Amino acid sequence: PVDPIAAPGYYADQVGADNHAKTAWNTEVMCLEKMEQKERGNVYVTLAKQRYGNERADMCLSLVEQDLNLIVYNAIIYNGKQHDANKAALRFHETFQKVMKETHWEACRFCAKCNGDEVYFENL
């Protein structure tokens, strides 16, 4: 998470770092820790099933991508164009996009035993 002391003006309100939900530019606060919590809580798969139906739990990948893009967007908005964090966010985004393009998603299946809560890859 972004430290409100190290990054003044990042959060919409500066009261208690644990209570921040919005940035000063009115986007959701997102970080890898929050994404991990969402994954462990099965939030991505649950949301995908709610939005797209039980047979489209694979859409959770698009929700993960949205959160990763939000991390990058927030970093770019908050930091100046030449800031190292901005450059790192752009490299992160480029790497993620490359992985998404190169992954054989057609071989990706959701586990029937756990009702789609895990992903596995068949031998390609």
C-alpha cells in the first residue's frame, strides 16, 4: 500500500492509512497486497461468476487485469512523468501485457473439483 506520509496528497482523505478507499483523483486504491487478499478471498472468481455466469469463471482474469492496470494508472497519475515510480509502473504494464499475449489461454481450464476456484494448465 501507498504510505500516506511518504506520498502526501495520494489519498482522497488523509485520515488513517488503513481506511483509504479512494485516491485524491477519485479512483480505487489498489496494490498487490490488496489483490492478493482479493485472490485469497476468492473475490475475483466470485465477481466473475456474478457478472458473467457460472460457466464464465475464466473472466476473473479480466478482473485481475483491471486491478493491475489500476495500479499502473494510479502510479502514473500521482508521480511526475520522469519519476522512477512512473517508469517502473510502465515497465510493469509492458511486461504484464507481454505475458498476457504469450500465455496459451486456450489451454487454461478451471478446476472442476473446487468448482472453478483454481486454474491449471494442461500440457501444451
